[in-house]
Amino acid sequence: MTAVSEQTKLDVTRMRVVVLNASFELKAVVEVPRAVGYLFTGKAESLVDRDAAPLRSAGGLTMPIPCVVRLIRYVRLPMSARVPAWTRSGLMRRDGHTCAYCGGRGQTVDHLVPVSRGGRSSWLNTVAACGRCNGRKADRTPEEAGMPLRYRPNEPTMRAAVLFTLSAVERDALAGLGLSVAA
Ligand SMILES: [Zn+2]
């Protein structure tokens, strides 16, 4: 949909849309234009609309901004998409902003195998850590530093990863549909 007015574009750029599979399972969070494309091509139906000014096309058509849409046909996830991409914010949510070493507030990303030694930013190689523990561990593995982990890092499911990204409004919308928002 290319006819969205500039004014509306400014308003919706930060809004996202929760996409449910036909089975009502959480599938993804996408930007508004993509979700509107699904609706216009009949690939999805809107379940919950945003309480915001509607989208307005140059031709004068209006459409509520969707909040939660559901795909009409079930889409199977490809194998490559079974493990969600690593993100810093997703990691912080996974670890509950808790330092893996001292249990304090963890706001930095610690690489178990340090980046300087080829460690990657992956779900299994990163944990949340406080600045103090991160600095103390430095360029060593937890074993080398004598700093045992309080929890083992795991790979989140796609469902958990999508839940990590939801705002309170989006969680409420799903709860309003009777869907669980527990990871
Ligand atoms: Zn700490």
C-alpha cells in the first residue's frame, strides 16, 4: 500500500503489528505497511485494531491501523527460522536483566567465549552481566575467571522471542483475545 499519507506515515513508523498464524500461535511482529499488505491481499484478517487515527490513502480510503492480525492460511516455519535471530534486547529479556554471575542487575552483554577470541553474539555464547562482573571477567571464559554461571544460557523459542518484543499494549491485545502471553 503506497498511498498512505505522509502525516500518517510519521505516526505509524514506530508501530508494529503482531502476526498470529492461522492456528492463533504467535508468529512474528512486523511493521504496519507489511501487515496492511497482508490485509489488502487477503492473506490476513485483523483481529484487533489500534486505538489511533486510521490510515488514509490518497484516494480518500481509510483503514484502522491493525494491532493484531491473523494469517488466513497456516504458514509453516522454515527450519532456519526455528531459532530466532540474536538481539541485545532479546537477550536482556531472556535473562531478566539479571547478571549471570552475581545475580545483580545485568545491563551489559557478556560473551562466554570473548569476542576477542572468536566468540560470537549467539544465544548460547552470551549472558546478561553487570558492568562490574563483565569488567572483572574481561577476556576470559567463566572457567578461566573462576566465575561460575548462575544459569545456563539457552536458545529461546520463536514464541518466546516474539513475546520479548511486545509492548504492554500488544500484550493486552493478545490477552483480550484470550491468548496466553506467558513465554
Ligand atoms: Zn554481576
